[in-house]
Amino acid sequence: MKFNFLQKQTSRREMLRYSATLAGSAFLAHLFPARLLRASAAGYAQQSPSAADLLASMRAKFNAVPMETQKLADNVTMFDGPGGAVVVLNGPDGKFVVDTFVAPAWPKLKEALDGLGNAPVKYVIDTHWHFDHTDNNAHLHAAGATVLAHENTKKRMSEPHDLPVL
């Protein structure tokens, strides 16, 4: 059924057809009480995995991606892999890291960072709050790095999120 309300004037026959469809929908809504629909939705929700299980599954899938190293300049390196890309500016005083992959990738990230030299990671910048860009902040902070991000990134990371997974 095409709905061309804005393209041409609607005929009486089309108006009757649309009205009958609307009335039929309202009638069916009375046949299926809201309690029944809510019970059906609750049963479906009980079957779905928890948010923690979904997050663990996503982390594992991201971590399965191999990490590749690409030298962009003498002192700039990009690691492409588990959760996007990490870019490192490596200077004599320390390393400046942008984003940090997913948590399970920490051993790979640490090995790659150590492979760039003995200088410590001084700063980490989060481009945004998603876990695949911030998961290893704690590891790097514990090693002495200062984590920098926009104030909204910190705000979003400090509050719980209930995002639907489709």
C-alpha cells in the first residue's frame, strides 16, 4: 500500500481504506490486552543475555582482530587493530597515546608500546567515551600516564549506560 499524502490529493476511496485500516488496528489492540503484550516482552527479555555478557562478547570479538603497526613518521606510530586505531607520538621525554583499544588487548598494546622504546607513557587522550577507545586507561594511568579527555567524555564514562543492542 503506497502512502502518497503529500504528492496528490487523497480520494474518498483511499480515505475509507486508511480509516478501515486504522479501525482494524484499534480493534486488534482490544483483542490483545496490554498485560499479554507485556508478559510476552518480559519473557523475551529474560531469554536475552545480560549487558555484561554482551559487552564481554564484543570485547572478545574486537580482541580477535590482529594488531598491525604502521610508522607514520619518525616519531609517530599507529597501531591498527582491536577496537580501532591507537596513535603514539614517541618523544625523548615520553609517549603521547591517543585512544587505548579494548581491555583484552592490553598485553598486545603494552608489548607494542614497549617496542617503541623505554620512555614511559606520559599522556593518554581519549577521543570519545566508547569502551573500545578507553578500556586501557586504567592500565596506563596505573603506569603513571595522565589521561586527558573532554569534560563530556569523563561525564559519560562516569555514568551508567543502557544502550539497546540491535
